[in-house]
Amino acid sequence: MKTVFVTVGTTSFDELIERITLSKNLQARNALRPKFNKVYFCYIPTTYTLKARGYERLVLQVGGGNVLPTADACPHVKLEVFRFKDSIEEDFKQADLVISHAGSGSCLEALGAGKPLLVVVNDKLMNNHQLELAMQLQADSHLLYCTCSTLEQTLNTMDLSSLKPFLPGQPKHFANYLDKALGFK
């Protein structure tokens, strides 16, 4: 079963979880349409796009956020939700696509697991260092990045075959260099 794993790390990123699952706030906005007989806000849940791309299972790691979707929020995919686990290594292994906040730890863990990665930058953060990391890793063709407002478009147009593997560093070479430079070897 093709799986998408969404992670927000140890932070909260309610806007991302809402975009993925069409939270009650967005449903409430859409509920206003019949009353006013106008379309003020048209929103298709991201899970419809994921389903159209062949994904059938969605695993959400929602962190400390206020949004905690239930299974009925996404009736067209199998939904699993949790806040935190001791390790999310198995979730990365089972994923066919990872959608993550732009924290360096989450990015490196997904890339290290060899998984296609779509990073969603939280553009509401001040002094957004996450954007710099996402831009560089996309420029190097290791991941794709977007914001919450461009998530749907990115999912519709993404070409995961264009991504290149992220090769792990070689800390032994660095350690040998340090040993030599400090006179230990």
C-alpha cells in the first residue's frame, strides 16, 4: 500500500496538518458557501490529490500542535495519526513519499532513508533559516520544497524521478583529517 508519511518533528505546524487533511476550520469556511450562495473559499483536500497519485495510506506525526485529525477527516485514505514516538525510523522506512516541515533533523533523516522528500517551509517563522536549507537541497535536486499555500500545486506537478540520492557524509575521513591535523596520527 503506497504510503505518505507527514512529519512536523518536535514542533507544531498546524497549517500543514490542516492543508493535508482539510481541518474543521476549512470545512467551516466551505460550509458558509450555501448560506451566501457564493464561493468565498474553494479548497480540495490534499488527500484527494495524494489518492489520485496512487497513495492509499497517510501517516501523520502531528507533534505538539492543536490539530489532531480523526479517521473521518480523510475517508478516502487509510489515516494513522500520532503525536510523538521514541523513533520514527520505521515510518520513514515504510513511506513511499515523505512530506516534512523544513527542520534540518527531519530533512536529513528522510534523505538518509533514501525517501523522496517534499519539504513544506513554514513561511510564518521569523528569520526563516528553514527556507535556506530547503532552497539549497532543492537546487542540488535532493528534494522538492513548497509552502502550505503552494502544497497542492506542488503535489500535482511534482516529478519525483528527477530527485537525486543524498549521499551520506564520510565522518571517518573527517576524523582522520582532524587526527592528522592535531598530530594524533
